[in-house]
Amino acid sequence: AAAGLMIRSLAHPRQAKLGFHPAHVLLARIELNSTAYPSAKKAAFTRQVLDHLKATPGVESAAFGTFAPLGLEGGSWEDLSFEGYTPSPEESLKIYGNALSPGYFSTLHIPILEGRDFDERDRRDSQPVIILSQAAARRYFPGGALGRRVKQGDDWRTVVGVAADIKVHHLSEPPQAFAYYPLTQWYTTGLTLHVRASGNPAALLPAVRQAVADADPDLPLVAM
């Protein structure tokens, strides 16, 4: 995949209950070269970019995700199994998800209804964890989701949080079963940087470019 950076503001329809607040959020799509960025180097890159931006005047918060809600990327799904839940014969458990850095929910103003956000406890070598949307928690764990387990691939992930439902793909969709994974436990070369500005997000474009350039001066920058 090509490497580079594309920058835009998160679109925000005025009349829709999105479940998140997109106003004043700048997005930067970063495509890393998989050969040049093994897991450890990717983690160092994301940490350096976020540390730079969080120290920048005009930045309220910043976080990475693999894609933005209502964005062009669309996200990806995983076949999941939910501890104690038996699906019907025709039921699909292909659940869309997003891998995040800590602070994603607060950056987009998505409430954590139960449990916690991802944090420094969630490392590559620690217990695999997951956060579920409220719709997923109600559907698969009606007796309570916290502490229950979800199987993704070969991993059993422990539910550490339940987040409010958001519009993921389009404005007319009903509440979606959705999963969130810590970026430290999920390898991807496609990243979307979310930066919440205290004022005009476009004013932060030079700071975003500089933060990325400081972390990798060879990464091409392509403005959207």
C-alpha cells in the first residue's frame, strides 16, 4: 500500500443524532508502509505524533482510529463469538469494528456508559480486551457485558467498557452492534488521526503536518 497523509475536516450534518460531536474535528488519514512499520515502530510513531499534538496550543485532544465514523473508509468486520450466546442458524456475527488509541471516545465526545476507555494497561503482551457498543452489549450480553468474553480470531477478549451507539456508516441506520479494539493489540498500516480543536480545525493543519513530519520526515503529505 502507498504511504502518505491526507487531511480533511470531519463532515457534520446539522440535523442528525450522530452519537458523537464532529464539529471542530480535523482528520488526517495516514497510510504507513507495512515493511517499514512493524508493530513496535508503529506504536512509537503514533505515540510521538499524539504527544506532539497534545502539547500544541489550540488542540483539545487527539487520538488515532483505523477509520472515522461516517467516513469514506467504511471500516472492516470480524467474525466474533460471544461467550454464552448461541446465534440462530441464519444469524451472522460479522461485526464491524475500529481499533483505537486511548482518548478516542473523549475526542469525539462518545460517552462511555459502563467500564473504562483503553489505557496504558492494554499492551500487546497483556490480556486482550474489547469495548462494545451499547447495541452489541444489549444484544449479546443482556445480563451485563463487563467482564464477559468475546472471541476474535484465536483471542478471547474481555469486555472492559460499553460505549454509546453512534452512526457508523449512514445517518438512517438503526443502532449498530459494533466493537472497539485497542490499537496496541491490532496491527494495521491504515490510521486516521482525529484532532479536536478549540477553534477552527483548519488552523491546526500545519501543526498536524509538523507532528507527522517530526515522527517520519519521509512520509509523503497529500492534503485533501
